[in-house]
Amino acid sequence: MASPTGGKAKPLKAPKKKTTDDADDSDDARQKEIARKQKKELEEMKAKASGKGPLNTGTQGIKKSGKK
């Protein structure tokens, strides 16, 4: 005979675990701070490098000396 509810009974879900490990949080914050500083330095270097023109545009070709 079938039960009145029918189908399988669903298993109970375990409650989510909360992590209270402060060391992980401080490590993550430290890593994010380091990444933020590196990104800022990279942007500054890009800005400084973009101010100058290209060293060789390719239109000059090979220059020959005046000596024969």
C-alpha cells in the first residue's frame, strides 16, 4: 500500500556551519590589501610609461651610416 504523502521522504538538511576563525579573516584582508597596492603601483607605472612615445615606430627603417 502507498502512503498518503507518496514518494520518498526528504532527508533533513544539516545547519550551515559558521566559521569564527579570525586568522583566516586577517589573512584574507592582508592578501586583499597587498593585491590592491600592487594594482595601484601597476596603474601608476602604466601611466608613466604611456607618457612617452614609442621608441621605434617602424617607419624609420634601417638607417645606414654615411661611411662607404
